[in-house]
Amino acid sequence: MRATLAQLPFFVVLMGLSAVAMIFPAAFGLYLEDFTEMRVFFYGFILFSFLTVVLGLATRNNNPRNPALSQLLTLVAAYALLPVMLAVPFYESVETTTLLAAWFEMVSSFTTTGATLFDGQTILSPALHLWRAMVGWMGGLLIWVAAFAIFAPMNLGGFEVRSLAEGRSNVVTGSATVGRHELEAESRLNRFLFLLAPIYVSLTAILWIGLMFLGEYPYVALCHAMSVLSTSGITPVDGLYFSASGFWGEALIFCFFAFAISRLAFSRGINGEDEGTWAEDPEFRMAAGLIVLATAFLFLRHFVGEIEGITAATPIETVQAFWGALFTVTSFLTTTGFESGYWDVATDWSRLDTPGLLLLGLALIGGGVATTAGGVKLLRVFALYRHSERELERLVHPSSIGGGGKEARNIRRKGAYISWIFFMMFAISVTVVMLLLSLTGVTFADAMVLAISALSTTGPLATIAAESPISYSEIPNLAKIVLAAAMVLGRLETLAIIALFNPEFWRK
């Protein structure tokens, strides 16, 4: 099977996997005796399987001159074109929607953003909810594989922070060192696909079984398990507040957030990296610090009100408020976007008028490198933090010498330099998306929330971070197109797009 897949372009392989995935909602529709959904997805499976076979026969043994460029272009094409294919059965099933709305829904799911146009206005069938969760789950697996097979050898996706610190060159800076990885491009894709897919499936199955054991309905548990591993935040029951597993289900999900914080949770040694223990992992330490600070801010602010004479809370409300803040803060840092069932208790406890702004900042920071989380990435923030720490130290002791070894010094210099470049490009991207949304008629405040939610791939921010919840279904169609493009840009990251315009990269 590996030999057969190696002969096919990666885009054709993705088409085939997407076609095969349509069998699952078809089978689920048959189980529920929803024969309309069953026929739509089964016919979609037949149609797109046939197109995949035809395209595979036409492109078999195609050897591009620049495999590395070919794989990056394939990744861009996957996020740009595959949602059209994935939207066809969704469009046929929801008779009251448009093809544009179905396409937006699939782009949002495939980029693991989780924004939806069907927030109570249109009741989706269980098969369609399962399809949304599956599409997000497949998008999470794709970015996992692409991170190690495409971004890592090209020093993109956050890997550039460590590669510069270790003295390796970077394709974005114009260095001509991509060539030694070109011949490995196809083999790397296949190797990491077969290496990471079993881990991804196993973790999803463990969380699914665990949620069912805690009392969750199997169908809801499966959707939530796939959404947590992919950080899409897609839910068929309008959030964890309506989840049957309750607090213990949230506690289990909380443990699985670790896979979006650091790649050490699932890929230790896979990419030839030796990061040491969890306590030595900069991403894990940075995430722990941010979670503790944000939770403490929301929790301890209550006691300011106590000093002002506000009635004290009960011990149960205290525990609920603390857990609601801890879970929700971690969820949005990983760009999953699940609210705790006790988040309302936490917001009432903190008495903040706009607690969603804190979650907006956490989602902008995002999760770890080579994970399914979006945002700026923890490793880049860590490099900027160490650089600022060193600059403050030099103000106090101008003649001091920074310690930590060669790698630590290079992270504070070159790593912080490239991280700052990325952060500025991310800020410019937010500005441009806000401007385009404003031109379509979206208000300034809503445009800011929508832009950050799209670029950080955290769709639920629209309902929790805005002053009043934003409905994606009510924004103009042009704004939907802008947001869909921003989701793809946020998922692939700006540096990867810029790499496509590097003349030296094309010549190689």
C-alpha cells in the first residue's frame, strides 16, 4: 500500500481519503434510518472515488522537478480546493443552504477553526454534525503530517526558531539549503502519514471510549473526541454545558489539551529531536505560566469585590469558578474553543465586563509547534520572552554575559528576530483582514474579533469574546469569503505563503 501511495501525488491521496471518509456518515445515516443522508454521502463516495481513480491514473508516477515546492503547493491546494469537494454532500443534505455557505462550513472545519453558520437557525442532522467533526479531524491530521514532512525540513511553521538557534539555514531568509530535503519529500510524507496516523487514531479512540465510560452518548463523545484532538471545537450539542459527561468529561478532555500544547506529548524523537523532560520543554513551561496567570487573574479578582463588601461565595461556587476559568483558559490557549460548563460561574465570579478579551489574547498566542493548534505559537512567544528578559537584564547590568549555552543565546537573538518578524506579519494580517471586513459592512469591533478568530483558527471566539455574540450567518457573503481566506492563511501561516514567492526556492 505504501508503494502504491508513493506513486501518487499527495493531493490525489487526500482526495481518496476524503472520499472514503464519506462512508462513515453514510453508515451512520443508515443506522439512524435517515436514508436521505445515507444516499447523499454514499453517492458522494462513489462519485469522488471514481474521480480519484481517474486522476490517480492520469498523474501516477509524476515526478516534479522540485518536490519540496510541489508539496507546499499541494498543501495550499488542499486547503483551497478540497473544501469544495467536501461541501458537495453537505450542500445536498441541507436543502435550505447555499453552496457558498456549505463551502464556508467545510473551510472552517478543515482548517480546524470550528466557526459555523448553523448556530441554532438551521437544525443539522446527526450525520452532518458527524461529517463536520470528521472534516475537522482530517484537517488536524493533515497539519500534523505536514508539520513534520513539509514544514520541518523547510524550517517553517515554528521550526525556524530552533533551526536558527542551532545554526541551520531557513528557506524564508533566502538560504539555498532546501535541496538536500527535496528527494526526501515524497518519502517523508508517506513515512510520517503511516507513523502519525495510528497515534492520532489511537488518541481519538481513547478519548472517545473514556467519554462514553463517563456517561456521554457515543455519537456526541465521538464528535467531541475528534474536535479535541484536532482543536476544531466542533460540537453537536452547543457546547460542553449540555454534555452528559459533566465535570469528569471536562477533566478528561483537559488532560488531552496537552497534545495541542507541546509535540513532546506525542512525537518525542519522531523528528530526530531530543527535547528532554516536560519540565525542560519551553513550550510546556510557557503554556503552564500563561494558564496559571490567566486563571489566577480571573479567580483572584473576585476577592477585590469581597474587600468592597460583596457577599462571599459558597465553597462549591468557589471550586466551580476556579475550574471554569482553568478549563476555558486552557481550551482557548490551545485554540480549541470549548467553554466549560462552569464558565458562566467563573465570569460571574470574576465580575469582569469583558472576560472574553482575555481569551482573545490567549487564542492569539496559540499552542505548540507541530500540533493542531493555531495562533502565533508558544515557541515564538518564548523566544520573544527570553529576548526581552535579556534586554532588561542588560539595562541593569550592561556588562553581563547571557548564559544558557549557545542554543539559548541564539534563541534570544536569531530566534527572537524571526519570531518578531512573524509576529509583525501576523499583526499586519489581522489589520488587512479587519480592513477588508470593514469594507463589507462589518463593524470595527466585530471585525477585530472575527479577524483574530479566523487567523488563530479559533471560531468560537466570535460568540464569547465579542461584546455581544456574533452570528456568522448574519455577516455579508463577501465577509464570509474574506474569513475563509483568512482561515487558510492562519492554518498555513504567513511564512509558508511567503516561501512560495521566494525566487531562489522556485529555481531549486
